[in-house]
Amino acid sequence: AKTHHRNFVVQQTPENRLCRIHNILTVNGQYPGPTLQVRNGDALVVKVLNSGRYNVTIHWHGIRQMRTPWADGPEYVTQCPIQPGASYTYRFPIENQEGTFWWHAHSRFLRATIHGALIVLPKLGSPYPFPKPKHEIPVILGEWWNRDVISVQRLAIFTGGAPNVSDAYTINGQPGDLYRCSSTGTTRFPVQSGDTILLRVINAALNQQLFFKVANHRLTVVEADAAYTKPFTTSTIMLGPGQTTNVLLTADQTPGRYYIAARAYASAQNAPFDNTTTTAILEYQSARRGVPSRPILPQLPAFNDTATVTAFSAQLKSLGKVEVPTKIDENLFFTIGLGFVNCAPGPRCQGPNNTRFAASMNNVSFVLPRRASLLQAYYQNIPGIFTTDFPPVPPIKFNYTGTVSRALWQPRFGTKLYKLKFGSTVQIVLQDTGIFSTEDHPIHLHGYHFFVVGQGFGNFNRRRDTPSFNLIDPPVRNTIDVPVGGWAVIRFVADNPGVWLFHCHIDTHLAWGLGMSFLVENGIGKSQSVSPPPADLPPC
Ligand code: C2O
């Protein structure tokens, strides 16, 4: 096992996109940021120096951080942010995890441009559970704004209105040649005829689920969210923000140029979205030189093609033997809702009809503390930062996916945690609601991965739906895209003490309060307890 030392400098960087130069925040001047590649069992030590002008933190998405919650990164949850001019070193081992992870800023909307791949290879000498690919390529899908992302966020957070949608999607930082002024930068993936390559696809977009497809080529899915899956072949995959999917692609077509493309899957009714298409080019090296032919464009599903999404996610199954908890200690039921709160007319009240947007789980709209992080408050017994009365079930039962009375649209604000005993087995029913609009939500749990034992449409019905749970080979994920107007059920064992954020990975929804946190108590002894905080933990 090796310890890898890296330096990340968060800095302003000029980038030319969509016909003009923008100053964006990057890590080390790179967009997307540097790829970290380590092996299962290694440790990472990343010193982050903030040379930008906003507070920032970095999160290692999907890494469990067993007993090292201080390195997890979400601002005001496990640490106070790194202020301009300051630095913080994230130190953590990677234990019994491998696959495609990623890292990203976890401060306001800065994730838009501060992100990169984190690849964990198997231990030296242990093979993949599939034939070794010739090459491996991270494929990072993103969103690009012509405006400064903090001003995009201010629109949603300061004014209480809906934010602008993105101006382009990107593949490895480039919109591709279907956008203006973008053809020279278009990302190219060279292949030799007959080669099989592994694409490590990451949806780093702030706010948009994306379809992904390669013209004329089939994709064999072998991993999702850094957990191996039973291989299956498909033409299209869909990823919610936060999710990763590894696919094998064999260059078995007529030598030539083929577009790799991504476009929105947008399930909310009447909500505006960026309806453009980003492309990269798969280039056969054996294709004739000379004037390159126009690449073939794949036919992507329609923006509202939920049937394709459902068929895709139904095929995801764990590869190996898994142990799904069957005796459940904590039976939780969380509603997911977008709503409004009333406000006094003015600049901070730009939502529809004198309201501000708000979002909630079980009617609680999550508010981050400011004086200390939740983890510090717990570890150092600082009173008045949070309460532990997050409701385990919705305070009111209603027809969740039907027409919801407006009286139920207003959430309550709070910094409420839910306490879990070390080692308890947890089931959470995640129920989308028709508050404002049904919509699929990518819900991410920090510090854990979980089994997705079931999902479906309409209102979850315990008696009807429990018998159909998959307890044999359910997929293991860290982010579940809860179906639009439907539900998903996850299970995990609370074996990692600390404070762990559980939230929608659509950043607008998170900023509106679509999240909560679990407080997992220490078990017995050092091996089941939160390690002490590092000396350089940033102050608030
Ligand atoms: Cu990918 Cu809360 O994070």
C-alpha cells in the first residue's frame, strides 16, 4: 500500500469556451481538474490551498471515510470551509473500495468547475472481473455557464427564484462541435480497430440528469458507483448528477469517426432545462487520412424518455455475493419535495407569487449551521448547532404523487439530524412527491454505500411492494436516482460513525434545503469511533 501526496491549488483560470474567455475557478489551472489514480488499500494526502476568492472545501465522492469523517468535505457538515489564503490537508485511507470515484468542491455552486476523477484500481495483482481493457478513459460530463456560477447561484439562493439553466454541457471540459466556436477544442478519443476500451463515465453536472450514448457502438456496463455489476449490454446509459458508470466499448465498427454524445433527461413538468447536446469524437486510427468525414451522431432518447431510464436501471445487479441486511432496526420513510415559502415582496422574494423556492425531506428544509460544523458540534459538544429530532416518517400522510394540496407545500426550516446507533440496520423508503412537481432526484449518502432493494412508480405501498424487493443481487450505490413520481428503497448498516450528509445531488435542490444528516454514534473502542480531528481543521 502506498501513500500518495498531492497538492491542489484552487485558483482563477482563464478558459475560452462558447466564443469568449471566462475566468473560472479550477484546481491547478485544469478544467476538469487533475485525475487522481491510486489502488485499493492506498492512502491519499491532498493539501488544498485556496488561492481563489470564495470559501471552498473538497469532497471525495463515494469514498467511505471509515472513521475519518474529518476528510469528507461538505462545508459546515464535517468541516468549516477553507477561507481564501488558507489551506487544509485531507488525509484518508481507501479501504476495500475500488472503481470510479470523483472529487468535487462541496461549497455552494463551486462544484461546477472544481471537480475531477478519482480512480481506485484493484490491488496490485488482482484483476478486474472482466477482460482487461486496452485503455481506460475518464469521461467527465459537466455543465458550462457563460455567467459566473456564484452569480447563477445567487439567483436561486439570494433572490429565492429558479436559477438559469446551463449554456452548454461538456465532455472532459469541452462542449464539442455542435456548439459555436467549439470545434477545435472538441475532445477526441483515439481507438484502434478491435480494441476494447473502458470508459469511466462521471456525471459531474450541477443540476441535470444526462443520457449518454456512442453512435453505432454498444456499451457493456460493468460497474456503477464504484461497485461491479453483472455485465449487460445497452445502447444508452443515464446518469444522475453524482453517479458514475463504467462501460466497455469495443471498436468493432467500420473504421471512421463516431460521436460520443450526452443530453438532458429532464423529468420535471414544465421546468426549463438546457436542451443542447455535447459531443466528443471516437476516432479510429486506421481510418483514412485526409479530410475527416463528419462523425455519425447517435440518436439520443427524447428528454422525457422515462421508459428508457427505467429499463436501464432495472438491469443493474450486483456482480458478486452481497449480504443485504434483512432484520431492520430503523425503518425510515422520507418524502422528497420541492416547494415554496412565503416572503415579503422585495429583491429576496423572486419566486412565483411572493414566495421563495424551498425543498425538503419530510417537510424539513435543511439549513447548514455557520458557527461550527455539525461534526465539530457533535465531537466537541457545542450546544445550539443542531437538534436530533429529524422525523423518521412524514409528519403528515398524503397522496404523495397525486395532486398535493398547496397547504402542504410550505416546509419548515431546521438543522435536524437523525441519530443512528452504531451497527444498526437501516432501511429508507425515498418517496418522490407532487409538491410543486414530481421529478427524479439523485439522492446521495456520504460515508456509505447502500443496497437499492427496490424502486417503482406511484406511492410506495409496504404490503404490496416489500415482497418484490431484490435481496439477492441488488445494486450497490452511493447515489440513487429516485424515479419521477415514484420511490426507491435503500438499505445499509450504520457501521461508520460520524455525521453524514444525505442529500439531493442537484445543487439547486441542495441549496434549497433538500437534505438532512445522519449522526452515527461511536461503537465500542477505537476501531468503531471517530478519529480525533486533524490539527489544521479550518476554523469557522
Ligand atoms: Cu458528490 Cu454531497 O456530494
